[in-house]
Amino acid sequence: MRKTLLVAALFAFAGSAFAAPVSYKIDPNHTNVIASWNHFGFSHPSINFGQADGAIVYDAAKVSASSVQVTLPLTGLSALATDFYDHLTSGDWFDAAKYPAATFKSTKVEAAGKNKLKVTGDLTVKGVTKPVVLNVTLNKAGEQPMAKRAAIGFDATATVKRTDFGLGNYVPNVSDEVTLRITTEAVVPKAK
């Protein structure tokens, strides 16, 4: 009887330990933040904010205890053409010399169905901070086979208005609404 109680207690402890919040570091090599828009009705170009740096804390048992914080350095901006990169990072648009990064910091995480989350947070671009809601899908949580450590992966979408962040050139001919598509993989950092 004692052995049964001890085993039950160990399983209960293991279960509660597994459900604790886990901190992950975002892997910039497996993270894309793609922004796309309508350009005069002719095309739907996109750019990638690469070199993402940040952390995700995920608590499967208490999703509201989860959080995300990301920095997107504008040096990581990929516009697929040098002159377009120069145009976007100039003072006419992102003004990367004065505002070298965009940031996102969650303020609220809610469950939104099976493997679905609603993440509300503050997006800061060009020194302007506005609330944004990310519709998130949990792709997978488990051991990353190459890293041999716990990992987690998400996809997310959101829509933002350029004019909210002082990026309103050519509206309405170039759409004010920008669609964000995000995919990210994050891994528990190596023990020090």
C-alpha cells in the first residue's frame, strides 16, 4: 500500500512539474515575420523581419501565465532588393538610423480553442506603441531532434494599420492594412 501511495505521489509531482511554465529562446533561423500589403492594386509585396530575438514562456496548464517578448532589428529586414531595403529603412519609412528595431511584448494570453491562442500585446514601431492581437496556433511542443532540448513552435497572424505607426505614405493607394504572418520555433536554452 505504501509503495502505491509513493508511486502515486511521484506521478502527481512529475505531472505538476511538467505543467510548470517553460521558458524558450526564439530561434532566429526558424522564425519569419512576414508583412504584406496591397501596392496600388498591382501586387502584394512582402518583407521579412529576420534576426528575431526574444523569449516565449509557455504554461500549458495555465495559458494566462504565458508570455512573449520579441525584438526585430531592422538590420534583419529582408526586402529582396537592395534599393527597396534602402527605401524602407530610410527616414521616409522605418527610419532605422533613429529606430533600429521593432518590438512586441505580450500583455495577455488567452486560450482560443484546441491548440489556439489569442495573444494581445504592445507593438512598438518607430517609437509608437499600439495594441495588437495575434491569432496563434500551437504547432508542436516536444523535444527538438537536432537540439536535443525541449522546443515549441507557433504560427500567428495579425493585421495592423501602417498609419497607426507613422508609416502612412501613399495611403490609400498603398493599403493601410498590413497582414502579418509569423512562424516561430523556440528552444529551451542550453544549461550554463
